[in-house]
Amino acid sequence: MAELDSEEQAVVDLVREFVDREVKPQVREMEHANSYPEKFIEQMKELGVFGLAIPEPWGEVPVSMPCYALVTAELARGWMSLAGAMGGHTVVSKLIVEFGTQEQKDRYLPRLATGELRATMALTEPGGGSDLQAMTTHARRDGDGDGYVVNGAKTWITNARRSGLIALMCKTDPQATPKHKGVSILLVEHGPGLTVSKDLPKMGYKGVESCEIVFEDHRAPADALLGGVEGKGFAQMMKGLETGRIQVASRALGVGTAALEDALRYAQERESFGKPIWQHQSIGNYLADMATKLTAARQLILHAARKYDAGQRCDMEAGMAKLFTSEVAMEVALDAVRVHGGYGYSTEFDVERYFRDAPLMIVGEGTNEIQRNVIASQLVKRGGLDRW
């Protein structure tokens, strides 16, 4: 049975054609220059990429999670940074669709759907890493009780300068027990007291910015509280991270697929000892293992995506997909360098970029060590794996 219907397959095909026609011929020069992909972002808006998760009446008919995952993989196959440019945006869009008040939906979703307004999320803190409940960023009711005063700092915020809306995870009740009961999400817009302090230099993931942001007595109105009820933010964001982890896994699938495609092409063109190098057993074995791992990774992603669409809890499945696929992307990227030999170390070939981009998915959206914790705890809670 086909994974997607004809309309959704056409969406994936359209993005694939965009990547092959527009992105692939230009990405190497732009990536090496660390240039923001403004042209590609505008084309992604025209393709409707930023509205894939937003339903009518604010957007078009939303695509399924398997379709979204495969669109993400296609973008990352061209340039992983393009998938990053729409990743947090989609998570925030889904948070507003699922948990937002009617006023929040009407205010933000139409502009998010077109990409006129772009969104990001702010979770990680400079000293906190994956321990989200230990966050120190807090939002206290102001003296009149009609808004919040926000103080604190967040880091590794993708698109921090170019996103007009930030889903900020913060504490509205620092004394709450257990801690997660004091966490809320504020939909924050740029303004006084919110400073993008610096861009973080990175080994890979070029083009799009990753920044630290600082809040110093930043004032947010009372209606910025996602859903209108305090203390719901941790549960809301954990649901959002199911999408985020499927998305990061899909990015890794795209990077790995690009690495395999380049290695396969090179192995057919390059000859040594009188024959194409793929015919040498050592190179052929690399290609076989790369393809097998990526096929397994794709099925893990689609399994998690189907459970998400069925309305079932999929934190374990999304964690498995993210864990396995990110590790596979790193292995496949390295094997692609091996297949290319000395040229794999040259910046004139794209495989060195895949090798620099792949590690992000191992540590992003919750490190793989955190994913293993999630998987183990869910195995215990569920009494093992589901029966097939």
C-alpha cells in the first residue's frame, strides 16, 4: 500500500524538484559563505512549506505527518539548514493549533501559514541543556496583573533574528511542586527588553542563525499565555517535541540520503585498477550498508508519524526514530567520505558538508542520551514493545 495518497505524493515530488533544480546547484557556495538563504526561503513560502501543519480556515488542508516527514527529508537532502528554517516554525504552529485560544489562532495562524510571520521556540538555556525543568527564565505577573515581566536567557535558538514569534518556555510559578507544574509557554514578539545577544559560531548548520536571546524586564501581555491557563507549558511542549523529534529524524534521513546519492554516483564514475570502484568489495559493502541503514531509518520515522496521526502517544517511537536515524546519518556521512577517498575531505565535494551537518541531529531536540532515557522509561511503563 502506498504511504501517501496522490495529492500528498505530489507535494513531496514538488519539493524534490525544487531541491534538485534550485538548491543543489547553488548550495555549496552559499553554505561556505554562511549566507542566509533568503531566495530559497521565499521559494519555500510560494510552495506552501510553512503552512503544511495549519488547517482551514487559517491555512490549506494540512498534510499528514508522514508527508511532512518526507518533505522535511527532501529539504534536508538539498541543504539541512532549509529543513531547520521550517522545523521550529511547524512545532509552534502545531502548538497554537492544538492548544491556542481562539484569539491566538485567529491572530497568528493565517500569517504563519503563508510564512509572512515565522516562528521559533525557545527552550534551552545556557546552563541547562536538556534539563528543561531546571530552567531559570521566569515570567512574573506585573503589578497591574494584566501581563508578564520576563527575565532570563535562552540559547541555540534557530531563526532567532528572523522569526517574529517566539514560543518561550518559562516558569510562571517557580515554587510549584512538582517543577513542571510551574512551567508555561508565552507567545512572545520582539520588542523592548528582548535582545538577540549573539550568533553562535557553528561547525555546520550554516546559513540560518542560531542565537542566544536575553530577556530583561521584557513585557508580554496576559493574552500571550498559550491556551490562557498557566502551568500547562511542560505538557504542551512535550507534545510539540513529538513533532520536533520526527522532524529532526527526517532531517537526518535527508542528510544521509544525500550522502548515499553522492557516494553511489562517485563509486560508479570513479575507476581504479581497471573497474568502477563500486565493484571493489570494500566499497560495495559500504554502499550496501548505507542503503540498508537508511531504509530502516525511513521505516522508523514513518512508524512514528503514523502513530502521531492516529492520535496515539508516540514519544517512544519519535525518540527511537530520532536516535537511530541521527546515528545512521553520522555513520553514512562518514562512509561517504571514505568512498570518496581524499576528495571526501575536500570542500569541492558536498560530502564534507554532510559530515559537518550530521552531528547536529545527534545533540539537537534532546540529546540521544535523553532519547534513550525516554525509550527505556516508556518500555517499562508500557510493559515492553507493542505487538506487531
